[in-house]
Amino acid sequence: MYKSQISRDEVRSAIEDKLCAQFGVTSKNATDDQVFRASAIVIREIMSRLLAFGEDKKPDREVHYLSMEFLMGRSLMKNAFNLGISEALIGALSDLGRNASDIFEEENDAGLGNGGLGRLAACYMDSMASLGIPATGYSICYELGIFRQKIRDGKQTEVADDWRSAAESWLVTRSDEAVEVRFGGHIVPHWDNYGHYHAEHIGYTTVTAVPRDMLIAGYRGETVNTLRLWDARSTTALDMYLFSEGEYVKSLEQRTMSEVITKVLYPADDHIQGKQLRLKQQYFFVSATVQCIVRKHMDRYGDIRSFAEHHVIQINDTHPTLVIPELMRIFMDEYGLGWDEAWSIVTNAVAYTNHTVMSEALEKWPQELIQTLLPRVWEILCEINRRWCEYLRAQFGESEKVGRNLIIQDDGVHMANLCLAACFKINGVSALHGEILKTDLFRDVCSLTPERFTYVTNGIDHRRWLAQINPRLNSLVCDLLGSESYLQKPETLVRFADFADDTAVRDRVNEIKLLNKQDFADFARRQDGFVLNTDAILDVQVKRLHEYKRQLMCAMLITRLQNLLHEQPNIDFTPRTFVFGAKAAAGYYTAKRIIELILSLADDVNHDPKCKGKLQVYFMENYRVSAAEALMPAAQVSEQISTAGKEASGTGNMKLMLNGAVTIGTLDGANVEMHERLGDKNMFLFGLHADEVTALKAAGYDPKAYAERDRELTAVLDRFSRGFRDGKSYSDLVSGLLYGGDPYMLIADYRSYAQTHDRMYASIADDGERARLSIINTAEAGIFAADRAVSEYAEGIWKIKL
């Protein structure tokens, strides 16, 4: 492991100094929380010095990565690992009479995200720093972030997650770089003597955006990059007149309305106030970011026209798309550029990563909302749309292709179409996803400018998701490969496959997996009071709850297995524990019902004498990054069972593969490329392909007819309708499948899924074969490292030399 020049004694002394200076305590009477905070400050200051030393080496081209989500997880151990001082830190904490694991547990996950989008962004920030790419991430400093999931009365409830209180040690407030963001008001038009239009924005309200910087160390500490999080502050702390009149609550109203912008991640938008707040969040985020980037550009270069030469702005999904009209506004209104010149800069500076193949999931904002909240942006959007419409008509005539690609249509503003009009590159996140964008979702525009469309398969931070969280397997890999080279060259991990038939290595892999399961069992007992059967295969489906991800189909399979154990109690059955980890969006009723069903099923199975020692179901409460870090090293089966053609890529599949889990899945997202590496011998595929899903729907798919032909499936659905031991019926979910068209093809794929599951378990029941599969999966996962993905972005999109 790389070691820095900082010694154990120096770390201990620095922590003691911080305890005294920050909290007025000694190491003997400090709490674990104070020791954690002091340790974080020590690590942060090391990174700050590295960042300062690197300022004089500023490159000519920088990446600005904009994402509404960054699921960073815990930072203390991660940054210490990358700086090469993790051993020194653990030793220093021991010298202070502390258990390092207890101190690490004091840190809350940085809950700045909801799912794969945020986890991907976190991995890419690590890789950009590790590869020496000058990059800044930008997002919102949510006060509460993603909710903390609590299971009460067999249902998901949402509790505010105050992640920021413990994160203050990582955040550096840069009040000197605060900017103002405008909302509301109206535009007064002016024309100069040359007939040029000038917009005067009056009657607006302002919110101050204050940057809170979180530093991110690359591996070996050679580069430190910044994640800039914007915090909303009112420009008026208190209305003194109202306060003096006794209107105490009203006097704080302006401050409260301003600061609510950064209160929570993704406020519910099923009402107009929620939509308004979401739009405010997005504009606040991009306006502050653009002002920051432009200001620094002018300070360094002094010429706004060279902006695109020195900056590339990568927008992660459509949430930051308002960066396009905001750049236009600043270039024209503040720097006096004409439309064509400003547009040329924007269209050479902004690139877009798409993360969904479902057209209904593409963002669309009510026209009236943008007109009211962002009047100048609305003017610019109208002009972009007018020119885009002219261009499309010149290419397609009066075809329907024009209408479906307009930015403004049906009283809505379509953000993906704005990206199509303005971005110099549009990329998918897997080979299949990229092809769907080209041939289906964005086919019209792709036919005009195919060179703009590409894909970069997602990647994961292999240093975190193997070396850091699975030290036993990491040690084995490094011993067998003869070095730690895979940490910087993940493609060399493939050499681990050379040992797949080595009996001693297989035995060691199985031993490591058992020890990791025992560690996870301790975690499950501490967190949820769940007693895990460590002799059972750990079969895992952990991801955001959505119907297309088909957690319900996995529940169908478990019910089938329970029925089987009742019908044939003496059957030869490989013990297995199914683990679910999933949060449903607060307003997503069906997803919350599926969680309720899984909890009912788990309660039934875990109290069923026929299942004892053979079948378990564990629903992990509040699944998050740190929970994933506990689970992944122990996992043995990875359920990647989304409807083919619906998952853009996925990264959980890669993390589980890296830790040696065998995958059962559909040919969807990055599963396609995983299968290319693994082949049928080392991965278990089932179900319809994406084109077959489309064809079956077009032919008049009848899920009820499918179900009626399958006695076993009918019995499963009957169990759902009758309910489990708690007496709750889930007939509404059954009706959605049988009479609601089964849009995600659970009924159509069920039989193939069940048969493939049986085939997989027949294979992995053998210890030697299970170990062989584990070795092959870990070895072939190197290609899915974020370092590879970021290198492809740098070369193919950002044009940055590594």
C-alpha cells in the first residue's frame, strides 16, 4: 500500500492539537465524535496544503462536472487511504486509546444523492483526481439530503437525515466567492442605436449562493480536486421593521424562503409549490456555478471568447441543463457578446450524459413556471427554440420529427431536447444504452449529427469497492499478482483469473467469503437485529426501488421457493438468504407497496418452520453507501434483473462482480458488456432481450394468458392476493400485473427467471465451482473501473491529455 511521508506519531500529535484547539478537550476525555471530527480536520488540512501547492500548476483546460447528486459516503477512511496514511491514522487512533472502526462509525454518510447517479458521480470524482485530471464537481449543499429510511408497521417511512452536522469538518466555507442568484421580476426591453437588443431585469429577488468546498484526494495524493456545494443564504437576515412591530415570525419569512432552496434533496413535486422549489434548486445551482466558472476564467485569461478552449462542462443527466441558457445570459448580458458568438462558445463547451432510456423519465418543466421564476432565461429559451425549430424544418420539412424534438411544446420545456440542440457531445452510459439513444430515443437528431452521439460505459471506484472495503480479498489478489499494480492499472486484475483452477486459491476465496459473511452478519445484527445464516448463499438485490428494476419479480421467486419447501420438505435445497436494500421515492406509491410486500414476505418466511435453515429474507433498513460497503464483500449472488432495454447501465452490478458475486440477470445496461467478458459459463442470463420486449408488446402481450398457463406462477400470485402471516393483501399489485398490461414484463420473464435460478444454484452448490466463478468475476471486473471510464471521457469528449 502506498505510504505518504506523514508518520503515525505526527498524525497522533495533530489530532491531539485539534482536540485541544477545536473542542478544548484532551484525548483522554474527548468523545468518539470529537475524535472523529479532529481526525477529519487533520486529513482536510493535509489535502488543503496539497491543493494549495498545486495551484501554480493549473492546466489550460479544466473539467466542470455538474450533478444534482454526489453520494460520497464516508470520507475519513477513503481520504486517508488515498493519501497513503490509513495505517498511520489507525495506529494514531490506537495510541489515543481508540478503536479505529468505532471512530469511522461516527461519520454519517454524505447523503447528497438518491441512487446510481450520485454513486457514479462520486466514483468519477475519485478517478479524476487519481488520474490527475483538473476537475471541480458542483452540486447543492443540501441540509438534509436523502431521507433516512425507517421501517414502521411494515412500511417505509421517511425521516430527515441531518448528514451535515458531522460533515462540517470536511466543508470549507468560501464566503469570499459567494454570488447572487436572481428569481422573479420582469424584463424591460431596450434597443441601442445599432438595433441591438438589451434586456434589463428589474423587480427580482436575490438569494446568495455561498460555496462550501469538500476536498477529494486522488490515489497517492498527487492531485486534490474540489467538490463545490452551494448553500443558499438570504440577502436579508431579518426584517427589522416587522421585528420591531412584534411580527417575529413574519420578519424571518424572506430568510426562510431563501434558505429552503437547499433544505432537502428532490422535494416532492406532485404539487405546484414542489415543482417551483425544484426549479429554483436547479437554477440556483447552475447560475451560481456558471458565475463561479466565468469569474475564475476572466481572472485568469481576461478574454471571454476563449472560454470554450479552457473549459468543458459535463452535465450529469438533465437536472443541470439550465446551464445552457444561463451561459448565454451571462455572455450576452454581462459581456456584450452577440447571439451567434455566445452560442458558438456554449455549443463547444457543454456536453451531456443521458441516464435514462424511458422517455417519460426525461425532465419537462411547465412553461408558465419558467416564465414567472426565470424571465430572462425564458426569453433565451424561446430564441433557442425558434432557431432550433428553423434548423429542424430545414432538415425534415413539416415532418412530425420537428414537433417531437422541439424544446418548447405542449406548454412544457423539454430539457433533453435542449441538450440535443446545444451540447457538442451526447453520451449514453453503456453500449446498449448508447445504441438505444441513437436508434430510438434520439434517433431523429442523431440522423443529422451522428458524430455527436457516443457512449462511455459506467465505471466504479475499484480502490474503494475492493481494496478499501474488502481487505482480505485485496491482500490475496496483491499476493498472487506480486504487487499492488491493479490499484493504478485495474486492467491487470484480469491476471487473477490464472488462479481460477488452483485448489488452494479456491479454498482461500471461500474462506474469505465466509469471514466477510460473518462480518456482515455482525452488521445486520447491530443495525436491524437480524440473525443471518452465514452457512447460506447470500443472494443480493440492492438498488433504488423502481418497478422496472423488478424487485417484485424476486419476491415472486422467493414465494415460489417457500411454496416448494412446503410441497417437498425433503427436497435437496441449497440454503440461501435473500437480501434487499432499497429506498422508494417518498411519493412513489407502487414502489412503497412493493417494499411493504417484501417486508410481509420476509416476516412470513423467517417465521416459517419449513424454511428454517434453508430460506431467509432480510430487508436492510436505510440502504446507503456505508451499508453497501458492509454487504458487497459478503455477497455471492447478484440479482440484476431489470426489464431489458430499461436500465441505462448500472454500477451496483459492477461492484458486486468486483467482489466475486456471480450475476443472474437480463441482457440490459452494462450486463451486456459484463456478459461479453464472462460468457455463458460464468454468468447466468435469462429473459427477453430488448428487441423481443418491443416485439411482444407490439404483438399484443397478454400477461393474464401467460399466468394462466403456469400453475406455479398462479400459486405465487394467489399468495400475494391472499397475503402472508400478517394478513395484508397485495391484490392491487397482482391486478397491476394481470390487468394493467404488466409494462415491465414480470409475467413474461418469470418462467425463464425461475429456471435460470435453479440452474445457477445447481452450479454454485459446489464449493469449488462457486469459488471458480468468484475468481473469474473479480478478475474480469477490472475493465469496469471508473479510471477506464474517465479516461474515455478525457480522450473522447473532454479532449484532455492524461
